[in-house]
Amino acid sequence: MRPEPSHIIILLVIIILLFGASKLPSLARNLGKSAKIFRDEVKSMNDDSNETPAELESSRSEDATDKAARSHVDSTQSVRDTDK
């Protein structure tokens, strides 16, 4: 069953009544951002699945190094915050 133009118009009227015309732009913007994030994550997962095991291991070790460096920066920042 294919949606007819009258069905689409009825749906738009219901949506406007439920959410209000002032909130529709922000809803559409948030929906667009969510769709972009979803596409980026799916693309990232597909790229990861195409890597060889050696490439996966090297990226994991780089991630661990980055995580250790960030935790060190976080701990030094918290020490500075407690000194104030």
C-alpha cells in the first residue's frame, strides 16, 4: 500500500497539532542530527569490519595509549581542582 497525498497531509496536521508549530523545527533538526550520527556509526562499524586482525590490534593499542593519557590528564586536573 502506497501512501497517498491525502494521508500525508492528514499525518502532517496531526503532527502539528501534537507538537505545535514552534517545536517542529527543533524536532526536525534533532532528528537530522540523530540520523547523521547513526550513519556515521554504521559507516565506522563497516570500516572496522573490513580491517585485518593486525590492523585491529594496532588500533586497540593506540586507543589504550590515548585512554591512559586522558586518565593521567584527568587525574592531574582533579588534583589542581582540590588544591584551590
